[in-house]
Amino acid sequence: MMEGVASEAASLAGHLGLDNLCWIYDNNHITIEGNTNIAFTEDIAARFMGYGWNVLRVGDANDVDLIQHALELFKKTKGRPTFIILDSHIGYGSPHKQDTAEAHGEPLGDDEIKLTKRAYGWPEDAKFLVPDGVREHFAAGIGARGADVRKKWMELFAAYRAKFPALATEIEQMQKRELPAGWDKNLPVFPADPKGMAGREASGKVLNVLAQNIPWLIGGSADLGPSNKTALTFAGAGNFQPDNYGGKNLHYGIREHAMAATVNGLSLSKIRAFGATFFIFSDYAKPAIRLSALMELPAIYIFTHDAMGDGEDGPTHQPVEQLLTLRAIPGLVTLRPGDANEVVEAYRYMMQLRHQPAVLVLSRQPLPTLDRNKYASASGVACGAYVLADAPGANPEIILIATGSEVSLAVAAHEKLITEGIRSRVVSMPSWDIFENQPQAYRNSVLPPDITARVAIEQASTFGWERYVGTTGRIIGMKTFGASAPLKELQKKFGFEPDNVAAVAKDLLREK
């Protein structure tokens, strides 16, 4: 109850009136450091009443009948969740330790184990003992009830299928984490445009197509829907509210941690869910994102305002280390697409994931939509990195690697270098994780080992790019926090301009 995420989640559940939700609070007054009164003296009951919950109290954790009564009241309560405060006492291995912090979580010693077994009349030296009658009791109770409930469920679902075959198929697809036929139909293809489109804008257009093709795709933003462009605006989408649980737009409020945790919960129920906020606020959601990866859930996180495009918002809102920290989470797919068509392909990749969460990192500002007749297809996103533009004869002497908003910057520098007779290659690398899982032969074809002149360009921490540029390459990135200024001034200050990229490339070749 001290954790902030508990407050976030409880507040949201109270607002939504989730009457099928019940929390049981083990009120044992103990933490690792001792009695809770050294740090926690608030009125929990009043707090949850303020959230709009039905609050019940069971004064003795050993009173099974009273617990059962409380649970029955929960089932009868409509329009609000239930909070049961269960007063209990931590059991200790030794009466001499009952009021000490050391007792919490400490296992029984050998002597105390024997004393406990003696009290129950069990053999004192037996290991992994299951007393006579336990198996039979289990089989006749939970085992029999479980088999009966399963049988009735299968019969109910068979009847449902006979009446609603299409919906029954959807339920099966959800359970298997499959996608419906035609799930990617009508995905947009964006024409070449030097003025381009912001990553967040392209994302919003794709989401509105996917959510119509995939009925169980729902989600929302932590109070930033208009900025994240995550609103589902097609007819019938609706808002998920106490009076409309059929709405597809969730409003999480300013609760990033609870939002990500809720996305996990929805994913566990086999709903395909997404949550969104500014990239800088991914730090608040990080514990739940980590659990997405740990639980192998196909959760989707959409983060906009990915770099210094935030400009005047200043360094507090300009991500620097966030990309690196997300890339470090095992099993998490992090994608930072470079133009509108890479956004489409990023979604195409993410939606097919069944056991991995994905993070989509998008720009606030417009990015040029590249001419795919001149440059490689954006389908290369599925490989994590691909050769976007190459030197004549595909014989480069230097490689420019970029992600996100810096991809168009690398392309502009490449065109400048080509006119000066310098053979450069541009590699768009939206996802380190996906690229690292490609066959070695493919990785070598994109980044030939014998071409050691390499420059990485990314508006984020430079840490980690050595794996791709080596110890002799160059990294144009962020070694400090950002600053508060217009975008163009920031790009100039930190070297994110075509002329600077070209100059760094030429300096590197001279040294080689």
C-alpha cells in the first residue's frame, strides 16, 4: 500500500467502477525494517473510501467464515471495487524474535521445524511429507470441482459457437495470440514527401486501421492522447468509461506506472493492449515494462517526443538515456522508425509478436518521407537494420548508421558525400534487438566487417554504439543533457546537421 503504483491503480479502478475487482490487504503491520508505524500511519480504510471503493474489514485472518462472508459481500457489490482489510500477525520461527526486524522473512531453523511437526503429530524427520488423506481430499474437492467446471465450460462454449461462430473464432484466436484474417489490410503507404510527417502522426493513422481490423486491440494514453496521437477515432470506437465498458479508448490519466501494469494485465487476459506517453516518462513505467519482458507478454508501448524535437520544453523533457535503458531489457523489442513508412512496418512487425513486448519510439516533429523508388523498401525494418542507400556498385568506403529522425539526416549527408566522390552507405537501424537476432551472414551484408570506417548518428546517449562502429568509429550523439531552445538551434549546437555528419565522415576517412 506504500507503493505509488498501488495508489495509481486503485484510483483508476475506483473511477471505472470495476466491481469484479477485489483486493485483500494483509494488514500485518510489519516491513523489513520493523513495525509499519515507523513510516506508514495513514488511514487505509479512509483512503480507499475516498477512491470510491467498498471497504470491508476482517479483524482475524483465521476467521474463515468471516472471510467467506466478506467475499460474498464483494460478489454482491455493484458499481465499485472492493477492498478487504485482513488483520493478521506474521508468524515467526522463534518467540524471542517476534518484535525484531530480523524475524521478517527468516525461515524456521531445523529445531523449530521438528517442533512444528511434533505439534501436528507428523514424523519429525520426514522430508517433503504429504500426510495421508491429503491427496484424496484434494481430488475429492478442488480436483472434482475443477473437472466439473471445465466440463461445463466446454459445453457452454460449444453452445456459444453454434450460435455465434464468428465470435467463437475470435475468442480462440485471442487465446492463441493469433491475428484475424486480413489484420493488416488497408495499412497506409505514404508517398514521398520532403516535408514529411511526424512519427506520431503516422502511428495514429496506422492504429486506427489496425484497431478496426483487430477487434481486441484496445489502448490509450497517460493523459497525452492528443499529443501521442493514439485516439481511435473511427465510428463506434468509443471511450472506456464506467457507463461504456465496450469503448476501445482507455484514459489512464497521469498514471504511467499503472498504465503499463494495466497493459500487462490486459495482455494476460489475451486482449492486445497498448499504452502511450512521452518517451521521457517511460522511466515511470519502466518496472512494468520490465515485467512485460519477464512474462513474455506481447504488450505494446508507444512513446512519442523521442528526442530534442521537444525543443523549448528543455532537458527535463528531452530523452537522452532512455533508448539505452530500454535496449538493455532482455526480450524487449525497441523500435525507432525513421519515417512514416518505417512506422507502418514497425507496427507490422510488432503485431505479429506473441511472446515479446515492443516499444515504439516516435518523433514529435515531421520527418521527410523517403522516396522508396530511390531508396530501399521500408520492409527492411523487419530485419532490424537494412541498407537504405548505397554507394555506386554497392562498394562503400564508409557507413553511416542512423535511427529515427537521424535517418533523413544520414541520407542528406550521404547525398553530399556522393557528389564529392566519397562512396558512403546509409544503414537505417530501427531496432538493435531485431538486428542482433538476424543470421550472421545478413548482418555482415549490412555491416561488412572489412569496412571499419563507420559513423553512428542518434539523438541519444552514445553509450553502446561501439558495438557497431568499433573503437575507431565516430558517434554523433548526446554526451550531455539537452537544452531549451528551438529545434534548429539544438540541432546546430549538438551537431545534428548534414554538413557536420559529412565533415565527421571525411575526417574519419582521412585518419583511416
